[in-house]
Amino acid sequence: MTRTDVFDQPVSLTDADAVQEWNAMCLAFLAHGAATPVHLGRLLDLAPDYAAAYAVKGLFYALLGRREVMAEAEAACAKAVALEAGNARERAMLTALQAVLARAPSRAIMALEAILEDAPSDTLAMKLSHAVRFVIGDAKGMRQSIERVMPAHGEDHKGRGYLLGCHAFALEETGDYAAAALAGRSALTLAPDDAWGLHAVAHVHDMTGDAAGGLDWLTGREAAWAHCNNFRFHVWWHKALMLLDLGHYDEAMALYDAEIRAEKTDDYRDISNATSLLSRLELDGIDVGHRWEELADLSEKRTEDGCLIFADLHYMLALTNDGRDAAVAQLLARLSQDAERSRDEVDSRMAVPGLAAAQGLEAFGEGEYSKAFTQLLVARPAMQGAGGSHAQRDVFERLTIDAGIRAGRLTEAEQVLADRTTRRGGIEDGYAAARRQLIARAAKVSCPQGASA
């Protein structure tokens, strides 16, 4: 007997309690809820022969972007293959998992989009496609995918709020800030636990230089992310960025200690939050004390990971800032090897922008600012392909600009700064205003009034 789930999609389950746990797992996943694996575990207890549950489990593991959990993803995939998925949707999810494990995210997206072509109201498939596209920095694809299925998510659709949250993020990442803010607010109205939609509006405030408005948006809405898995640390990170932009450094540091690094995990997303915030603070002249040490201890163990270039570059930030020369050399050697090998889609990202960006970060850590600027400029046009968001990748923009200023390459640095401002809707944030003034002062020193050019 085939039943349907909360999104009216077929599930090869006969037990009503198992369907209930599948539904709870799907909704928790959409909300980035910490309860997602709890519901998945209960589902597998009730339906240990349900292939789709193993396919989804494998995708959840694979999206963690960590070498050691890939064995769990492989095991889940093998179990799903052995059990034989029951319907086209479930078979496509297994195909998506197999593609991710083959380091071919584009093929995984194709499999998930095939589900949506037949069933555009399948919010689970939409979110999985969105997640894979996020990892490879495909903002346009995220937006196109969501807008194709939006007509099938009517006002009474159980996934509509989460769809709007994803749409808000895609709109923001493609520069449609006003529409993104509206979509994100609508998402929270329909799904009060949609932390992704809430955070999409935070991104809008970041990209439009409205830190004060961003603080107003987040304050009082903590319940929208309190239920989350480690995604809650990322939302606190956004609040810290807003505090930093307003010059409230002590408050940003306090938030780092109390929330952002409340748990000293080595999840790459948590490492990226921490390293990018500490880097921003140091670029603004703030002494962060010994906080780099624990991040470097964790990153030193991940030099051979190679799952995501986005992760590797943040490990590099920790290692260079704590002077771990041997680990830096080891990570660079592995990136160089991966770039030369370039056997698959993930390897190609190690070459461009990965290796050049990593070399730039190493040079910055060594105080070789002209070399750092050159290498980061090489990587810059392709940085979106490293994955993540504009706000997350902005740490590399800042390091590029600061490297240029410190190297005395003021005209080039000013060009990068101007391009950054243009990409942010032409609005200057606190960082841009401070660097523009710094460049102007440095130019006067290098070419004082009355001197020949």
C-alpha cells in the first residue's frame, strides 16, 4: 500500500506512524531543526526496509562536507541500493545521493530537478536541490528552481513558508534585495520556525549596509532559530557581523564566546563562522587574543579533507593566523595535488579558485601583501564557485582589499572596493567607508599636494 506524505507525494510506507515520522523529519529538515536526525532514527526503527529513508540519510551526511562522514553516506547508499527504492521519486533521491558521492553535484541537482518536473509541489526535493546548489554557489540556479515550482505551492501548502524562505535567500543572492526582504518576512509569517527565511532577511541587511536595521530584525526573534542544529551559530554570526559594522567590537567578541563558539565543534560551517569573524575583527585592528589557537588545533586535523574548497579556505584562515606553517604547507600541497588531478567536478574547484585563493591567504599570513593581493585577484572572479553566500565570501573580498592597501597598490585596491560596493547595490557599509578613507589618506602620503604625479 502506498501512502502520501505532508506534501502529497507518494511514499512506499504502509505504517501510518512511519509516515508521521517521515513527515516530521521533512519539516524539521526544512526548518534546519536539531530534531531532524531524531525523527529519521525513529522512522528507520519503524520502517527498517524503507530505501528512501536511507537515501535521504545519505544525502544528509554527504551535505555535511566532512571526509569522515562520507563512509556513513556510502553505507546508507549501499543499504538503499540493496533495498530497491519503490517509486520514481525515491529512486531519483538515490540517484542524487550516488551523484554526490561521485563528486558530481551537478548530476545530483539534475536528479532532484527531475522529481520537481513531475511533482513541483515536492518541497523536500526543492530544499535538497537548493542545498546542493548552495554548496556550489549556484545562486541563479537556486532562484530558477524555486520560481519554477512556486505556482504549485499554494497558500494552503504545508511547505509554502519554507519555499518562500528559500526564495528570499535566492533573491538576495541574485541582488533583488527588496523582494528578498518581503519574501523572507512572508516566510516567517507562514512558518515561524523558518530560520533560513529569517537569515535571508539578515543577509539583505548585510548586503545593503543596514546593520542597525539588521539588529532590529533579529532582536526578539530568537525563537525562530533556537530550535536549530548548528545553523543557530550561523544566525548569531550574522548578528555579530552587524555589531562589528557598527563598531561594537566588545559585543561582537562577547557573542563569539557565548554563542558562535558555544560548542567547540570542528564542523566546517562552525569553523567558517569563527574564522571569518576573527579575520574581520583583526582587519579592523582588534586583538582577538588566543582564540585562533583552538580553531587551528581543529583545522590542523583537516588538511587532507578535500570535500569542499569553501571549508579548506576557512581551515587555511585558522592555520595561517595561528602560524601553523607545517599544516599550511600540507594543506597547500594537497590542494595543488587535487588541482593537478582534476578528476571530477569537486577537484576542478580546488584548482579555480581554490589553489590561488589558498596561496593568497598564505602570503597574507606571511605579510607578503603584494603576493597575497595578486593571488587573491586571480581567485576573485571564480570565488562564487567555492560555494557559500556573498556574506560568507566577503571575508576574502576584505582580505583582498586590505592586501592591496598594505602593498601600496592603492588604485587596484580601490577598484576592487568600488566593485564590491557595486555588487552590494551601490551602498557603502562601515567597512567600505573606512577603507575608502584609508586609501585616500594613503594616496595623499604617497603623492603629497604639489608633488608631481
